[in-house]
Amino acid sequence: MGKKTNSELKEYFKAGKRPTEVQFGDLVDSFANLEDPQLFPKNYIRKALRIDFPHQLSDQATDILLGNRGMSGLLEVEIVGTWVYENTVGNIKKLFQIGFNPDNSVWYTPTSRIVEAGGPIINHIYIGDVVWDANINQYKITIYHTHYAGNIYDVRITYHCPFDTQDFSDVKLSDVYTNPISGQRIHYIHYNDNLGVGTSLPETSLHVKAPRNRGDANVVGALLDRSEAAGGSNIVQMKYHSTADLELNSLFTGANFRYGSYGDFNIVNNINDGTYGAINLVTNAKTRLNVQANGKIGIGTEIPAAKMNIVSGYYTPEGEGTLMVGDPGHVNLRFGYTDRYSWIQSHGSSPLHINPLGNNVILSREAGNVGIGTENPDQKLTVKGKIHAEDVIVDMNVPADYVFQKYFDGQSPIRPDYEMTGINELESFVKEHKHLPEIPSAEEILNGGVGLGEFQMKLLQKIEELTLYIISQNKEIENLKSIIEE
């Protein structure tokens, strides 16, 4: 068989003639022939092999022995499965970009990617990388059988190179041997190291692009869905190094939820590189909400000093508050601080009620003063203005009963040093000082005020002394009356 001219071919099909098998072959070869290097230049080499992994033996492997040769271009390895002891239907295809000379002279570091991976076979087969084995003095690719169930697999090798037409007859598989693989044991699909869904130009490891031209409709850009009758959850997990553990999971509906309770939505950060990490919510390049590993929450700060720590600029009660509870347009409660003090404010026309249920309210239990109408209280309670009360109870250390005790009993255990001033001495004192003894002067009252409890006791003392003066004076009057009557 071979190429023929058109006139020669016409002789095969003249009236009454029937082309022979050879003549029909001449017809085909005259127009196209797969072996014609001018029409189909041989820029690839194919090799088909078969491996039978033993049954009931896990962690087995075999090597594709490429020999001690030079190769440059694209090497394609495809493993195709079937069903012998277990279902391994499907295929895994891995592409290698290679460039090396004999004797481990690598001039282009091999790269690779999985371009096809589907079916149950991905749980049984893992394809390694092109490496140099100094023990056997040749390049090889290891095929790992990660499952215990034995099966037969086709191994299809295709080598693409525009000018390399070397013989692949010596490329073969090694004997099966035990070789456990650690780390990743299942292949995933990559395209140019990135995977795109909805885009042919993925910009990162996983790029999901929602459809366009949907107007203002709400579009779900990505959906991770799971449905199990027994419950459970749907988890998105991110890892970085061996200590990272970032997780976003849907509500748990089964009995084995790890955090919270039924129906909870969890954002998890269990990173531990010596110090557990926090969870931050960031807007406008600033951390707005910070949740520390110790449970402290910071708003406006990344280093909360309490279970809840809110930090903002300095504001006055008339301006924006640090924390607001309620509708800004109605009555609300605000908390804040300035560079001089902290404040609590009821905003609106309604008053601020502190503990309206009737329980005790304790202010400054250990130390400190309380000021009403003043920023500089000098006592436990300092009020600038009037106080309106139905009653005031003041505890006293020394009641005024010592006046009567000393007069009638001659002594007082309450105040042993007390001596009542005589009427003549009292007159001289008042004439000179213009106020009663032990009573502050007008100047002292204006400058320092008076202690309400102490002042009341002094007034009671003076009333009791006045009572005794009257009793004494009455006795003198009665005595004089009796003298006159005699």
C-alpha cells in the first residue's frame, strides 16, 4: 500500500471493476496516514502499563521507572481503575512540567498539578512526584495504593515534546512493595495552582465568582450544603501551619455538637502558637470588635482590660456617648467619659432611676466621696443646693444626756469632763464672743459649714443647759416666795 496519483486511483473504480483490499488501502494512504510525519509529526510518546495491587494489604506502592534519561516538556500520568475487590472506578490524571538531563542533572525544577480526579479511585491511589533515585540510578514516579482492597489499574503515560522521539520501551513498573504515605493521601483538582468556579481566571487557590447581570437581585455567591438525617453540622475550616485552627460552622442539630448548644452558629478560633489568638471584626482598616481567648471583649480596643472594655474619644454628655442603650430618638441610657470624669446619663425628658425594684444601692463602698451638683465633693456626700427630705436620721457617738447626768447625779459616764458654765460666766462669754460656748461662730459657719449631727447635739446640749438654768432659777424664785410669805 502507498500513495497513488489521481489517474492511478481512477483505474481502481472504472465501470465493472471492484477495488481490491490493497487498492482500497492505496486510496486511504493517498489522502491521509497517521504514520505520515509530514501530516502528523510525532511529538509525543505513549506507554501503557498495568499494575495489580494485592488484596488485604494496605500502604503498598510501585514505581514508574523512567530510566536514566533526559526529558523536557510535559509528562502525563493517568491511572484508571475498575472493580475487582472494591469499587475503584474513575481516573486520576497528573501533569508534570519537567526539564532534566541524565545523572540527576535537573535544569528545571519539576512542577505538577492534578487535572482530573474523580470517582472512588481517589480514595485508593495517590501519584507522587518525579524524583531521582540514587540507589537505582534513574528517575522515577511512585504510585501509592492507600487502601487495603486489591485492584487492577491501568497506568497510561504520555510524554509531550516537539523534538524528542526517544524510545520508551524500557519504561516499566517496579515490583510492588510496602511504602506508607504520610500527610495528604487524596488528590484534588487544581488548575494553574488555582481553582475557579464561575471564572476562567482564578486569582487565588479557590475563586468563586457569582453570575453577573442579575440587577439588584440578591444572589447567593457560594453555598456549602449538607443534609444528614442523623444531624451534625457543616464546617468551613482554615489552617495555617500545624497550630492554626480557624473554623466557621453552621448550627449543630445532632448530639455531638462541640460548642454551645443546639441551633448555635459558631465562629471558632483555636489557634495556639504559645498564645491563643483573638477574633476581630474590622471596618475602615480598624479593629471595631475584639474577642480575646480569655473571654474579654473589646470595642474600640484590641487589648480589653475587663470582660467588656469600650474605648472611644472623649465626649461630653451633650455629645455622642461611648455606650448607648435604647433608641436615640427617644429616652435612652448613655455611658461615657471625658478627660476629667466618667458619666451616666438618662437622655430625654424622663428621669434616671437607679434600682427601682427596691434593693439596696451602695456607692463608694470602700472609699471616695459622692457629689451632687459639684465635681469636687469633700465629704462622703456633698450637695451643692437644697435637700428636700421628710426625715433625716443621724447616728451620734455622744448624746447630750451628760448634761442632766452631771447636774442630778454629780457625774456622767458619757462625758466625765463636762462642766456646765455658770450663768454669770455665760453672760461674760456671750458678751465677749457674741455666741454660745461650744457653738461655732458666724465666721466659722460661713467658712466651714457645720456638722449636722454634731451641731444638733450642741443645740440639744444648750437646750438642756437652758432647762437647768430655768429649773435653778425657778428654785430660787420659789425660795424667795417662801421667805416673803414668812
